[in-house]
Amino acid sequence: MKSLKLKYVALIIAIIILADQAVKIWIKTNYEVGQETHVLGLSWFRLHFIENSGMAWGLKFWGETGKVILTLFRLAAVIFGVWYLKKIVKEKYTRGFIICAALIFAGALGNLIDSMFYGLIFDKGLVYSAAIHDYLPPYDGLAKFSTAGYSSFLHGSVVDMFYFPILENKTFPSWLPFVGGERFTFFNAIFNIADASISVGVLTLLFFQKRIYKKIKADDHKAVTETNTEVNDKLQVL
């Protein structure tokens, strides 16, 4: 079992960040909010542009203050992630564990870039109104790069676009309690590459943690010890 060098970890993160930002910028400058396209004509694979001002699933807490707290938390997590990635590479954790950690780190950094800078570099985005204590309705038209910006540092909104409604507008069986007869869509989340990167990293760790969450040094030492013991036993028999 092999570990992974830091330069390859940096390469994985760079590829995810570049892909994530390229898709986000292309969507934001070519789609209006709410615009949707069926990819390859498929009903279950769509590009649907929305902006998320808060946490996952569009959750929002404490208005602009909550937004700043969330962004600062993401920033702290990314700073911690830099230290942690260096640590697990130095201590030679398994390749699978390091890749999962890199995926989670890259996803967090990808969304952090939106929150920190998109309000400064685009002319349109979600804008918070102190008068109504909420965000204003989505803007009309296409966003463009602008030095004026639509918001300030730390107040940008995250761009989401991937939509996979595998089962759309279905009805729960009437015999089900509480939700019987109600309409539903299976997997109605809209997400981006950064979100997907985090999800893949976390789910892989959860399902395969016993296999990948360990250090190679300990395994190698154990293997060497067992090998030496076996050889010595054979020599004693001979």
C-alpha cells in the first residue's frame, strides 16, 4: 500500500478548483438565474443556475452576520486543512485517505472563493436588504465582471448548477403516513463541483474508513515483523 506525495495532493486540489471555478464563471456569465438546460436532451441531467447565499440546501442564519460567520468558518477550516494535509502526507497515511482529505479540502476552498470574492468581481448577485432582513429577489439578466461588484468582501454568493431529478413530480403511495398522496422529486438538490468533491470525500471515508484510515508505516512495520518471525521459525526447524 502506497502513500501520496504532497505535490500530487496539490495537483488534485488545483484540478478540482480550476474545474469548479471554470464551470461557475461560465454559468454565471451565460445563464440567467433560474435558467435551465437539459444536458444531451436528458430529463434527469440538467444545468440549472441558482445562487446560494447561505449553507447547503440554501439555509440562512442571522442575515449578513450569519453569512460572514459562515465564510470565516470556511476560511478557518481551509487554513486548518492546509496544516492537516501536510501532516497526514508527512506521517504517510494511505493514499485513499489522503485523496479523500484533499477532495474535502478542495471543495471547501472552491465554495470559499465564491463567498470571499464573487461579490467583488461580478456586477450582479444576491444582495441582502437590511430593510426586509432578507435577500432581495434574484436579479434579471446576465452577470458580468465588474470592478464595482454587487457586494463586499466575504459577502459573495455561491454558484450552483448541477441538477439530477431522477424521479420528478412523483406521488407518495396513499398508505404512507404523513406524506401519503403528496408530490415529490427524488434528489432535488442543486450543487456544484465543490459540493460534489466534499460529498465524495466524506462518503468514501464513512464507507471505507477501516480500509483507508491508517498509516502505512505501522502496516509496513507489522509486515516486516511478521516476515522476520516466519523466517526465524523456519531456521529453527531446519
